[in-house]
Amino acid sequence: GENVEQHPSTLSVQEGDSAVIKCTYSDSASNYFPWYKQELGKRPQLIIDIRSNVGEKKDQRIAVTLNKTAKHFSLHITETQPEDSAVYFCAAEPTGGYNKLIFGAGTRLAVHP
Amino acid sequence: GAVVSQHPSWVICKSGTSVKIECRSLDFQATTMFWYRQFPKQSLMLMATSNEGSKATYEQGVEKDKFLINHASLTLSTLTVTSAHPEDSSFYICSAMAVRSSYEQFFGPGTRLTVL
């Protein structure tokens, strides 16, 4: 089955710096890769996603890149702000139907003022 | 729009009892709902996929007789933890996928289960 690995597990940056989180997946047929943000005590929320027919997608300060050949995708946050502090999860949709997602272990991002 | 609720938000029960958790999509119809388990500071572990009107599909290692899932309508799925034991204590969170063409899963706020 699908396996998603995520690195790093924790990331600490200064406000204004960039943050990069990387994920790899095992199912080469996977074609949907979302990123979720979970603030402390709150539910996960989708922040950006990418499909396999696209190599990069950007939404203001957030971007995601996908390398299907290498089976990895990354989240890039520029000009980080303290409110970006949260746990970020990557996920991949494996083949087999039902649109289920397999999540990575998560990255705890801390942005220091 | 796309709000998902869960009830109860927390529950404490005695070992051996059963607990039912509800997941509702409040403003959209969900053909598919998912149940996850999340341990403190850990990831979302998919337990099962719940499709309206059919049997749930369980992930490997998840006991279907232990975690009963029912998806009786397009807005409600329930997870029943049967004969609960302390090791079942966890944060259970559901998500729902809209009928419209979209891959996005909308998550509920979660239910904290503590088994004494």
C-alpha cells in the first residue's frame, strides 16, 4: 500500500524566512497530493493541493512542487509569519478508489518573531 | 460552507462498554466519509472509508468488529467502539468528501475518547 514519508519532523525558522517541508510517496500511480495545516487543538484544514498533471502550484506565500519521477513533493512557505506556526501534514491519494488519503507523519513548524 | 461536526467532543467510559461517535456534514452531502485516529503529536492514521449505503472499507490492521461504522445517510456516519479498552483511548477524527467533484476532505473537530 501507499507509504508517505515526511521530513523534517520539526522546523524552526525566524519570521520572514522561508520554510520547506518535503514528502516522498511509494505508489507511483498516486495522482493527488494535498497539504493540510493543523493548529493546536483545531481540525486539519486544506491549504494547497496539486494533481499529477501539474509540476508546481502557487497560492500567495504558499507553493507546492511535485516531481513524479522521483515520487516526491514539497511545500514551500515564503515570508513566514508567527501565525504560520502549526503542524503541517502532506498526504497522497493511492490507487484503489474511494479517494482515501494516506498522511505523512507531520512537521511541526515554529515561526519565531 | 463545508462544515463537519462531531459528537460528542469528548467522552469518558468504563472498560468494556461501547461508545458511539457521530460525524455529520452540516451543509453538504457526503458520499464518502473517513475515520482517522490521531495519537498525541502524531499523524492521522486512516482507520476506514465509509460510503453511504454500503459497507465500510477498513485499513489493514483495523478490526472491523471492534470499530463498527455505519453510513446511513449522505450527511451522517457513525463510529462505534465496541467493548472499549484503555488502549482504545485516542482522538478520533472524521472527514467528509462532498458529492460534487472535489478531492478535498473536510475534517470534523474530533472526539477525545478516554477509556478507564
